[in-house]
Amino acid sequence: MQISDMELIIAIAQTGSISMAAKKLYKSQPNVSKELKDIEEKYNTKLFERSHKGVEITEAGKLFLKTAFKILDEIHSLTLINEEASKMPREFHIGSIKYIYSLKAIQEWIDSLVADGTYAIHIHEDTVMDVIDNISNGKYFIGVISVPKKQEEYVFNLLSNNNIKYDHILSYQKILLMSKNHPLKDKEINDISDLSPYHEIILGSNSAFQASPIIKDDEHKKLVVYDFGSAVAYMEYLENAFVWTAPMPKYLLDYKGIMSKEYNFENEQVDDYIIFKETSKDLEITNSFISSIHEFIKKLKKDYKNL
């Protein structure tokens, strides 16, 4: 039964007159009479008895009326729930590799959001595989991943198999960060072995996709941490430590007393990508995210001559 059918039955029952019901529904009397006849024929039952005094509801009509009231009440309740839900913050989950530049880029995008309603944005620092998995299963609506050259074929196949789209944002060799008071701050680094006496800070949960030059485990000291904030904090206190990472805005490095140290050997190329599902229901937000990240990368490239 259509909502309009239920409203028609209720109007006739409440007014006791087809003509009065027609006025209430802003319809012509012939149309209301025809619609009532069609409903009675459809359900093969008489809902009202007609007389010169008007109409009187039948027992079958009373059952229909009771059901109509119940259904319309539930529809009204659902409408109220929907209205309340529309006032609640829209939730977006973003997955990002554990690099400051990507988190800073996301923060600038959040600052730029201008839209009706409110947002609840969740930022998850994850491994590359976790970001891909959560984009695939719909938990995250967008993500930022870092892929070493040697891992590209594997990652691209994984993205393709899960119908995940990607947008390239940056190619680079990882930069070497250390304290401005590091013993090597004024010395040339011509070989990876020059770093052997010092603590390497490693992002443990990202180890499968790290692209730093390999130093044998028995040739150096390492400190494994599981978020980038800890890596930066330890470099402030362990002045002989270093970390390989993606490019970071220079003003953030200066603020933390950290420097990007040049080195004179080849490191593997890494490429960073935004990944997302093309079927995302929030394509407008997705596009604004991609555009904002690219704008951030343009500013980041000004800090590094080789990007």
C-alpha cells in the first residue's frame, strides 16, 4: 500500500465524507472517489459504506485504518531519526604512513574544509599494508602510502585486485635526518658505513616497506619505535641518532632542532601515492583531499632542490 493510499483512507475516515477528504487532500472529489475504488478493488475488500449522509467505515476499513496509522507513525519516526542523523558529524577515516609530511598535509586539508554540516575526521598512522586493507574493506575512505621501487609491482597488483585507484604525489630518495648537534653535522657522508657507529631509529611497523640503505645488523645500533613522533623526540635527546624518512618541511625541522643531512651515495627511489576507492560516495571530499595534498607537495618541493 502506498503512503498516499493510507493518507486517503485516514482523511476519509476522519472527515466521514469523500468531498471533505478531497478538500483536505487538495484533490477533486471524483479523483478521491476513483482512488478509493481502486484501493478497494486492489485489496478486494470494502473499506467504506456509502450513503446520502456520507461514508461509514467498515470493520475491514477499521483494520486498514489501524495499520495505516501504525505504518505512518513508523515512517514519521524514521524521518525524525534521519533528521537527527543529518545533524551528526560526518565521519571520515584516513589512513597514512608514519611520516610527518603526510600528516602535516592532511592537517592543512582539514583546515581548508568548507562545507555544510560538521565532520569527525579520524587519522590512523598505519603500515602500507594496513592502509591498503582498510581502503579495500571500506573502513578508510582515503589513504597515503609510500612504495619503494622494488615493491611497486607487488603493490600495484594488490591495488588492482582490490579495485583501488591511486594518484601519484611524490618521488624521492629518502632524506637523512639527524640532530643539529650530531657528530656528523659538519662532516661529509660518502658511504653508508659512515653511519655505522651511530643509532639508527627505525619505524618498526613500517619495516617491510623501508627503503633506507641496508646496514648489516651487526654493524650498527638501532632503536625501533612505532610512531614517527617518537622518532623525532628521540633525535632531540639522542644527539648521535639518525633516521631515514620522507622529505619534511624545513620549518618543522628547524622547530625541532633537526637537520636534513646530505649524503654522497645512491639510495633507492620511493614513490608516494594517495589511494582510494573510485566508488566512494564522498567523491567531492576525495577530490578536495587530492587537490590539497598536491598543493602541499608544491610547497614542500621548494625546500628540496632534488625533488
